[in-house]
Amino acid sequence: MKSMSKNCGLFLSTIFLFFLTSPLLAQNKTINMRIDNPDTLIDTLSTQYVVEGIKLGLSQREVSQLLKNNNALMEENNERFPLQTGVYMINKDGSKGAQVMNLIWYSDSKNLESIAIFSSYSEQLTNNFRRLLTLEAVDKNSNFMKKFIGYANRIKTPVLQSNYIVKIYHYDDIGLAVVLTFSDGNKYVSFVLTTPEA
């Protein structure tokens, strides 16, 4: 009887430990945006996401080396803003194609702090990450938005120019911002990975 009680207690302790640690295990799993197609990003962190080997926390040197070894992408450093790097597709003739990402290192950090991904890169992503670059991702009535990222913690609408307006949906717990840009009567969606708030 004592043995049975001891085994039962051990079993319950194991179950409790599993449920206690499983969220931590989930947050340590790498999510490759070109391979993995998660049902939801809720309870994940932007620091888990990787694309073309690029992830938050890398140095400029590490990213530069990754892109030098990539036959489909090229980098272009910004002379006016040396802590920014544009990432572009390489055309078949070897010339610079469309910009697909913008990477930012802030002056007080050697680690990559921001990865912006544009709709021109959508075909390289798995289905749900691709949908994050569509109007579905900013439609409060969209089942995809509700399930995949939930509701934004805050929404900002800074007006940059008279014909250029940006609306930013911040998901601080994830470290994600979905950006809706209005320009010349057209709408464009991009998303940005940043360090999640503690």
C-alpha cells in the first residue's frame, strides 16, 4: 500500500513538473520561418525565430558572414546609418533585386535588435508566416489573426508624410510588430521582430 502511494506521489510530481517546465521548453525551441509552420505564435518569443540563419542577438559580422554564404541574398550597408543593413534578393543576372529585410543594430548593443521582413520575401516563408504579410494579419475580425498572434497590446499611428501613413500593431509579449503602410492609395503589410518585453 505504501509502495502504491509512493508511486502515485512520484507520478503526480512528474506530471506537475512537466506542466511547469513545458512552457519553458517551448520557448527555447527554434522556429525556422522557412520550414516550420506553427498554428500560433502566442506564448512564443521572437528570439526563437530564425530566417536564412539570421536571428536576433547576432553581431553584424555574423550576419554578414551568413549572407556572404547565401546564393540568393545580398547585403547592402547603409552609409548614412552604419548600424542598418538592407537585405536584397539576387536577380538571375547577379544584380540587386527587391529588398526583403532590414536589419538594425542599436548603438548601445552589438547584438541584432530588429529584423523587418517585407512582403517581397513572402514566397520564401511557410504559409502562416506568409499570411502575416497580408491584410489578414491586421483585420480584427480575422480568425487567422485571433489564433496566430492574438490582439495587439497597443496600436500606434504615426503620420510620416501627407501621402504616407503607418499603423503599427505591437505584440510586446512576443516581440513582434505588424506594420500596415498606406501609400498612394495602396496598402502594404510587413512585420518586425524585436526583443520581447520582460
